[in-house]
Amino acid sequence: MVDDPNPFSARVMSRDQLVAVVADDRRQGRTIAFANGCFDLLHAGHVRYLQAAAAEADRLIVAINGDATAGSKGPGRPVLAAADRAEIVAALRGVDYVTIFDEPTVAELLTLVRPDVHCKGTDYTEATVPERETVLGYGGRIAIVGDPKDHSTRDLLARIRERRWPE
């Protein structure tokens, strides 16, 4: 028997699959946290954000920007395709479910899944979270999590292009 080359691929799921597993989790009394982002070229800031989000509930859903919406990050983005980014994020400790979204915001997905807590990074405040009204509207809460926003994929790519490395 051949081992599955990607044992985390089962964590990457469609919306229908996600709705079903979340419903099962809720029946079992589990709480749900939700985080989202592009996650193009994973860095320490991403990991810290997701680990802090995972600490907010029993299960963590991570929604990955599809390739079209990730393209808004700038020319040449995303570097990695959404499916690859989803697999990488799914392999992180604390991440239970990953899905890909193509809308400009995750409001529709939040309405569908209704997580207990919507986690955003420290580059936001509760007042500036784009999906704030959606989350508060169904009775969820917002948590600002992770370390200060001093990591970025944009800066990492610039250093790679310039062959500039930290001392």
C-alpha cells in the first residue's frame, strides 16, 4: 500500500463539504473560528496569525483567496496557485479545514458557515474588519489576533528580487 503523499489534502474542501463538517462539529458542541487571507509565500506572520486564530475556538476554518482575488495583491501575484496555497495552509498545526473563495470578501462564506469568531490580523481593528456587520449580524464576534504586522509577502518578494537577506 502506498502512503498518501498529502495526508492533509482531506482538510481542503468545497463549501458543501465545509458546511457538513461544521454542522457535525456544532452537533458535538465544538466552537468554530474563521480566518482568511491570500497566504502566498507563507511566512512567520501567517503562522502566528493562524496559531492565534486556532486558540480562539475548538476548530479553525481558513479561507484562501482564489487566484483571481489574490491577483489584486499586485503584478505577478499570486506566486502559488490557490490549490497549492490551500494544501500548505492545511498542513499547519491548528488548521482544521481549508476552503477557497473567489468573492472580494468572505461575507458570503461567513453567512453560510456562521463561525463563532471571525479572526483578523493586527493590521485591522474591530471597526475596520470588512465583514464586521455580517459577523455581528448573525451574533458572532470578531477577534484581532497575531503579532504586529511587520511581515509581508510583498516585502519578502522584494527581498528575493533584490537578493537582500536579513542580517
